Amino acid sequence: MNKNDIKKYIFIAVLAVAVCVITQNFHVLANLISLVLGALKPLVMGFMIAYIFNIIMNYFEKHYFPKSTSKAVTVTRRPVCLLCSFAIAIAMVILVMYIIVPEIASAFGVLYAEIPPAFTSAKDFVMGKLNEYPEIQEQISTVEFDWANIAEKGSKLLTSGLAGILSSALGIIGGLTSAVTNIVLGLIFAVYLLLRKDKLFRDGNRIRKAYFSDEFNKKSSHIFHTANETFQSFFVGQFVEAIILGSLCFIGMKILKLPFAAMSGTLVGVTAFIPIVGAFIGAGISAFIILTESPMQALIFLIFLIILQQIEGNIIYPKVVGGSVGLPSIWTLAAVTLGGGLFGIFGMILGVPLAATLYKLSFHVLEAKESELGIASPDDKKQVKLPKPKKPQKPKKVSRK
């Protein structure tokens, strides 16, 4: 055997041993991966925030004195555009909270006002029925209770309940503290990435050119470009689709004279950022709040939103979002289902652009292979036009002098 064969067999042996060790100690590997992901969570969150805000910031940078070569404009372009991006995001969050929170508080106020009279009427109903049937009262009066035993069990239940409430409260406080810390660190990391993105890109390109081959750099650049184009198209399309759906919901509720139109339209639009199933989540919350006003109006709202969701799912979403990412409807549904099952809401949101990226790259590979083999793709066949038959030319008349 030559040296290459020896290296190959050593690599196979090491790989086999590594697979056996990982299989036998999979729980250790899972705990290690969970620990690493937990430590990287603020950085991942910061990268996601930076990527989304970069789309907004690029728009401002294109319109912030684009033809000016002044040093003051050049120095202030990035910070000013970044501040404008964050200002718009904060203003949108405040506007959504201003519309939604008062309506939800009003609905819970109605529930708080309606529940005590409901209990009183139920109590009066039960007492009236007991007065109509004296034999039931007699049976109840003969029932004996071991109050000491009941008190002892009640005290134990109360003690365990208080301990459970205390531990739950501590867990909630710890979770909130961890979430706030991750968000703050993620925002700081996102601001750093956005302010230094040009230098980070240059350093990354230098590392790629120094340590990797031109072929690898060409393929990786193609992958990153396709992914970036797909993700940007998805986020912009999803934002536009959410605005359209929320506006249609608000207009339809105003036409049908349903209550909480502004709150329901905003809530449906915000939850529509979750592909396919998001609007139904907003519809359920809105229907519950409308239910405090009128059960019939809540039913009308559900019927209206089901019809609107069918129009949105079959007409608006494929045109606005599906067309922008180039993913068929069946694969969109599969991406949402798989992403939601693995990673929850974030998996639903990121599953569609990730699946669209893989879909595009797989077809690029297929087209390259077909071109290498000399096979014409179906799209090429559609674009090939047969030459039109030439009309026979009449013979020219020769003039005689």
C-alpha cells in the first residue's frame, strides 16, 4: 500500500472509532452541544437582529445623500442610518402595543365585570333548585365530614402549593433575567456587527483567499449569495404580506361592523410573520376578545377570517412571498411543519427561506450536471423557438436597355 491508501484507512478507522464513542456516550455529546448552544445564544440572536436591521439600514444608506462625497456625510452615514433603523423598529413596537394592549385590557375588564354576576346567578340557580327538592337538602344535611382530616390535608396541599408557586416564581424570574440578558447582549453584538460590517467582510474575504482554494471560494460565494438573496426576499415579502393581511382584516371588520377592528387587524398582521399558521393564532386571540362583546360577532369574525385566510393563502402569499423565494406551496408547508416541530416559532419563520435556499441550490447543481452531460432542461426546451420558415423571394426583374 502506498501512503495515500494508509492515510485513507487510518481516517476510516478513526472515523469508525469516533462514531462508536459518540453512539455509546450520546447523552454526553447532547449535553455538550446544549451547553455550547446556550453560550452562543446571545451571539446567534445578535446575528439575526443585525441581519434583519441590515435590510432596513441598506435602504437608508442608499437615500442618505448618496451622491455626496463630503467627509461629514461619509462618517455619519452608518451611525445615522443605524439610529433611523432602530427608531423605526421601536416606533412600530410602541404603535402595536398602543393598539393591542388597551383593547386586551378592556376585554379583560369586561370579563372581570361579568364573572362575579355570573357566579351570583349560578349560586341563586343552585339554591333555587335545592329549595324545589327538599329531599336533596335532607341528604346533604346527613352527610358527615371529618373536618380535622380535611384541615390536615388542606394544610399539606397549601404548603406544597406554596412551595411549588415559590419555585415556579423563581424559575420565571430566572428565565426572564436570562432572556433580558441575552437580548441586551444580542443587541450590543448586533450594533457592533452593523457598524463594522464592511471591515468584517473584508477580513472574511482575506481569510478565504489565504486558506482556501479558488474553487471552494467560488462555490461558497455562490451559496452565500443565494442564501442572502432568498432570506432578504423572504423577510421583505413576509413584512409586505403581513401588512396586506392586517389591512384587509381591519377593512373587512369595519365593513361587517365588528368590534376591536384595529386590535384584531394589528394582531393578525403581527402574527402573520409566522408562515401559514400565524394568522390563525391571531384569529384565536381576537375571537376570544370579541367573544366578551358578542358570541355571534365572534362567530362572524371567525367565518370572515377563514375566508380571508383562504384568499391570502391561495392568492396573496404565493404571489408576494412564494414568488419572491421561489418555493412551491407544498414545500413551504413541509418547511413550516418540520421547522416548527424542531425549533418552535423560530423554526417556522426560518424554515421557509432555508428550504427555499436548499431548493434553489439543488436545482443549480442539477442544471450544472445536465449541462455537463449535454441534456437540455425542460425550461430550456420551453425557451427554444423554432425558426420561422423563410418566404420564397420573387426573382428580380432584369431591366433591358
